Amino acid sequence: MGQLKEISFDNLRPPCPWMDESHALWRDSVRHFVDHEIIPHVEEWEAAGRISREVYTKASEAGLLGLGYPESIGGAGEETDAFHAIITSEELSRAGAGGISAALMIHGIGLPPIMALGSDAMKKEIAPSVLAGKKQISLGITEPSGGSDVAKIRTKAVRDGNGWRVNGSKTFITGGMTSQWLTTAVRTGDEGTGGISLLLIDLESDGVSRTQLPKMGWWSSDTATIHFDDVLVPAENLIGVENQGFYGIMANFNGERLGMAAQATAYARVCIEDAVGWAQERQTFGKRLADHQVIRHKLASMAQRVWATTTFLDNCAWRVMNGESPVAELAMLKVQATETMEYCAREAMQILGGAGFIRGHRVERIYREVRVMAIGGGSEEIMRDLAARQMGF
């Protein structure tokens, strides 16, 4: 990498051999959008507890929402790869407010099961309005009775004439208060993974109620518990094959974990950038904070973790792009990325001192959002156990 003239968000990323001019152009485009349409509104949206509806439409026009989806359903085209998605995650992370990414890009986990398993009619009905930024779709897996143990899902769907009658509840649903649709895991058969199906539920249906959940972080996105009381769902809203929804859920997790790893590593880079900026200006004991050896060592340790994790991220992305499904590696990557984020957020907060504790700083927001990144998409404990089992331990 050579001598760094300055430490910034950009040069804290090691070179990626799989990125070309198209990726550089895409980064410029997303960065322009973030600088003009997101960063000026961060504090406003944090206070409001949600982002504006207008920004969804603007994100669609900029190609963010439709990235990787075919033009026939309103997407931006499929001439993109995993690295374009990583760049999107990284640039959105520059705002230092995870709730904005969570709200704006929630369709990234709600829509893929429909695109992979849904009927053509379902795709044509749902995808265009979502990709145009007019409506939202969320993913409903977690329940009050359990989190990562998908096999224990209790929300039940039983046949009722030409449809399904759904009872139960989902919780910690990102976008649950504002989404029109929910891609929902339900039990349609026996206990275990073999009795789970996916249903598309219109959240404006009779019998659906929502309760907003206040949160430690991700203030710019709404989170909800959603209750289903004898909700009638049309038969054609079954996503894929009855009792085979578990496999659609598992396939979705790989992409979610890769995206979360990209975000976490980018947040770590933000922490270093802000810590370096502060250390180079702050005077203590007659010299710059950056001139104290202990501070320089902190910054070096932070950069060490970021560079190692980013290289791991790029390798996993390349493998996914080439048709592999490296489940163990993606699980370990997700853990490493969130641990890197946590380490860098802590050390940056130490370097900023009292300044980092004041609302409005990127580091302050990122510090509050460490835990949701470490738990969401599969907790560190679940990820390590999954990796161990995949490796045959």
C-alpha cells in the first residue's frame, strides 16, 4: 500500500484486485447521493425516528434500490456484482447512522425470497413498487419466543378455504411500522425445519397490529413487533413450495451476512477517520494527541484489524460472486467484522474522550449501534457454532 499521506475513509481500504472502473464509477455515484441526500439530514431523521419517504424515491432514481434487479421489474439491471453491493454498503455507512441504511435498504432481505421462489405474478406485483421507492417490504423471521432458532418458529398458518389463516407474532422487525408487505416465516406443517413455509403478508390486512419498539441505536429506522390475529392470506401468497421455506430463509442469510460485514468494516473505517482527525488537532500536555505513542499504537491496531477484515470480506465476496456458498467463512467473517467494529468504536471513543460522548458525532452513533450489528443476522455465538459445525468440528 506504500506510505499513507493521510488516514481517511478511502485509504483505509486495501486495494481489491476484483474491482475495476465500473466499481469506481459506482462509488462516485453513491457517494454523491450520500453527500447530498443523506448526510445533511442525519440528525433530523435520527430525531424523527425514520427517514423521509422522499429519499426512497431519490434512491430509486439514483439506482440504489434497484441494484442487481432486472430492468423488466424496475431494477437498475443485472450487470453488477457483489462488489457493487459492497460499495453501496460502504458508502451508506459513511453517514455513521446505521438506521438509515437499515430503513432504506430493508428490501435487500425482504425481496430476495420472492425473486428466488415467488411466482411471476407475485414478482410483477411487488417488485416494481418496492424498487421505485413507493412501498416497502420487510422480512419476518424472529419471534418473541426465540431468535436465531428458526426451526422453532411458532407463528402458524392453517388452510382456510382458498387461503391461509395466520396467528402468531414476529418481533424486532426492521421497517415493521412502515412496510406494506412482510415476507413471513410460518409453520404450515410438523415441528422442525420441514414444516416451515414463507408467506407474503399484506400488513394492512384485517387482524394485523403493530407495536413500535424503542431502541438503543438505529434511531432512523423503525422497529416493530407485529401481531397476527386470524389474518387471512390468499393461497397465491405462498412463496415457493409449502413446507420448504426453511431453505429460502437459509439462502437469504448468506447475502445478509456479507452485507452486514461490509457495513461493520466500513463503520470501523469511519471511527478511525474521525479518531485520527481529532488526534491530529487536539493538544494535550504540550503536543498533539497523535504525537503520544499510546495513541499511535491504538490507531495502528485499529487499522490492522480493518485491513485484515476487509481483505477477508473481498475474498468471500469473490467466492459468492463465482457461485460458491462459503457458509463457514461468511459466518466467521460476520463475527470478525462486528468485532472489528466494536474494537474501533471503543478505541475511537477513548481517543475522542468527552467529545465522542456528545450527540451528533459519528463515533457516538456507531458506538451505540455495535450490539445490533453483533446480534442481527446471527449472533456471534450462533455464527461461531455454525462455522464449527460446517467445518466438521
